[in-house]
Amino acid sequence: MKHLLQITRLLPLLLAVSFSAAQEAQPDSLVPSPFPSSSQSPTLDQKIDRLSTDVTEVKKDVRVIRDETVESRLGNRKWGVEVSPFGLLFLDQGGALSGTVSNFSWDRSAEIAFPFYYAADAESYGTTVFNLDAQYRRFLSDRQRGFYISGFTRFQHGSYQSSNYYTYTDERRTINRLGIGAGIGGRIFSRSGFYWGWNISYGRFLVGDKIRGSGMPDSFFMLTEDLILDVELVKIGFAF
């Protein structure tokens, strides 16, 4: 009888311990804990989201590689310098030096260009002209290749001998002026870095000194009154 009473007293304690152990043994409780364990494995939705993020990043890397190695022959080149070869052949006779410094890294579907032009008439009267442009060129394709349209502003400095046929006197004059214009052109790039370009520009000088009709320079083909008209068919350059 004494042992039976002891067992009866211990029975509630044994039941409580058994219930507590059963709760600890079950990995997935029907009642979720408000404090999830830090070692809990990610759910299926979390794994899918992570995989989707990784795939998106891989696609971005592939697109960059394709743009730099396949779509754009410039690769990661940022600058370019080009000159017109024909003017160089006649520099000893005055001639002209025409070239362009370009930046290709600003926008891979556009180009910022700084064309320059210097010409001198060595035969007579010493007419000289210097042009410096700032030009934005937007390519019609999604990369720097093929045709483009452009807008530009130009600074011109000139020096010429003006002749007055009524008084038979000559006068040395200089001009400084600014103009704006637009144009079209094209680019063909090679993977080695060499490229060929052409452009046609049209505009007008709006601000600065004027060339008066009664005092046109003798080398009138180098300096016009207000009109800007450039036609360049061959320029050879190298990108680096």
C-alpha cells in the first residue's frame, strides 16, 4: 500500500516530464514560435527569389560583355584622334590641317567630338583661319557605329588682307566669332582601333565680328561672310 501511494504521488510529475519531452522532440510544432530560430533553413519561396536575383545579375554581366566585345567594336576604348590625310600633303604650301579629338565613353550610343581646322594661304596675302568646334553626335543605331546626326557650336579666328578697290588701299583685319549648326555623318570602326569617318555640317555665325561685303578677303574660299558649310569625306582615326 505504501508503494502504491508513492507511485500515485509521482504520477503527475512523470506525465509532465513526458509531455515536455514530446514537445521538444517534434521539429514542426502546430503552433509556430513567435521567435523563429536563426538556424532555420530558407523556404522554397526564398530559394526561388534568391535564384531569380542571381540569374538577373548573370544576365547583366553577359550584356556588358556582349556590348563591349560583340556589339561595340570600340570595346572599352574611351578616346579617339583622327586627321584628314589630304591636308597633310600640302602643309609645306600652306594647306590645311583638319582633325578631331573624340570622347566615346560619355555615352555608348553617342560621341562628344572636338573638330579643329587650321588653314593658311602661303602664296599671297597671308590669310589664315582657325576653327574649333564642340559637337554632339547621336548615332542612329544603339551603339557607336553607322550614321549619326549632330549639333555643334563653332569658334572661328581669322586674319586676312582686305582690299578696297575704290581707294586702292589694303587693310589687315582679324575676326573672332561664334556660330551654331547641325550635320550628318558616319563612322566605321575596326576592332583594332582604327576608324574612318565622314560628315557634312551646315550652320551660320551669329555672334562676333562681321566680314563686310566691300572688304572680302582675297582668299575668299577660306573665309565666308556668315555661312558655315563643311564637307569632309575622308578622316582616318585611331581609338585608344
